[in-house]
Amino acid sequence: EVQLVESGGGLVQPGGSLRLSCAASGFTFSRYWMHWVRQAPGTGLLGVSRISGDGTNTDYADSVKGRFTISRDNAKNMLYMQMNSLRVEDTAVYYCARDDLWGQGILVTVSS
Amino acid sequence: EVVLTQSPLSLPVTLGQPASISCRSSQSLVYSDGNTYLNWFQQRPGQSPRRLIYKVSNRDSGVPDRFSGSGSGTEFTLKISRVEAEDVAVYYCMQGKRWTFGQGTKVEIK
């Protein structure tokens, strides 16, 4: 089955770290740019980061640059997002996405 | 940086009537390869976004033909020919190269 499944979310204190994972299945993972998109409660969609199929090109939203790092392991069909120095405003549902395929989302809550 | 501006932000529609959503870009979305990477997504309550339209006017597999996309350059439109109850959702336009999204338009039934 073609799908993306996120994991690794949860509650973390401001200044803390989390690592999100996304397991891809059912397609040739290495052929696709992959993306992390987030949606804060009651708001719209924000493209957080993206990575090329071979992992050599990455891009970040200004709001997370220097704090978040996207990576992938094509041998394991896995996408990752290392999130450091988390802020209250990073609280959101985080989606792993390909162009036409999105995961179910994972909630990250940053609160003391 | 490309900014996408949608209008209206809220759209009450009578069942069976048409609906139209506009998306305006701050700069041309024609890419160097000649393609225009403007996509439309639907997000139903409590669900993940789902792509409906890619490269302006191409419907994704399984998308009802009452949904259509049009436009060029900096102005784009998503149309629903006859709104059904299952179309209640927030609709987003998105620049498909840099993954910039519009603010979203909430479609609801009058």
C-alpha cells in the first residue's frame, strides 16, 4: 500500500528537542522530493522543509532555519526531521508529504 | 518570495450551486521548464490535505469532475460546478515548487 506514516511527536518543553520520523511504503522513495508541512491549531498550512530525492538539496522556512534539520535514509525509506530549540509557536500537526500523498499527521506540542 | 492570496476566505454555498475560489500570486508561477506549478488541495475537517488539481488544471485520480482548475501567470481559479455536502472543507492553493500555500478558503453549506 502506498502510504506515509509519521511518528515521534509528543509534548516537549520550550528549548527541547524532538525527532520526527516518516516511514514511506509502496513507492520508489528515492525518486521523490519529500516535504514536512505543519499546521498550527486552527490555522493554515506552512511548508517547513523539503529534501531532494538523493538528499543533497534541502530548504527550510525562515521560521525554522538553524533549528530544524531534514534528512532521509533511502535504504530504509525513511524521512526525518530533527527539531531543536523548540518554541511554543512550533506547536502544530506535522505532516510528511510527497506531491500527491500525505501522512495522517503527528502532533507536536511545545509547552511548559 | 512568492505570496499566494486567496479570496474569498469564507464561502457559504447552497447545495447544488457552483462555487469559485480565486488564488492570486505575487509573481508569475511559470517555471523555467515552461510549466506552471499551481496546485489545489482540499482539507476536510479532521483529515489530512488531499491534492485535487496539479499544474493548474489537471485533476488527480479519483477527483470528481465537478472540480476544475484554470488560470495562468498570476491568477488562478478553482471551481466546483455543483457543490455537494462532502465538499465542505478548506481549500488551499499551493505553489508546487517552493510549497508556498494560500491562506485557505472555507467552503460551507448555507
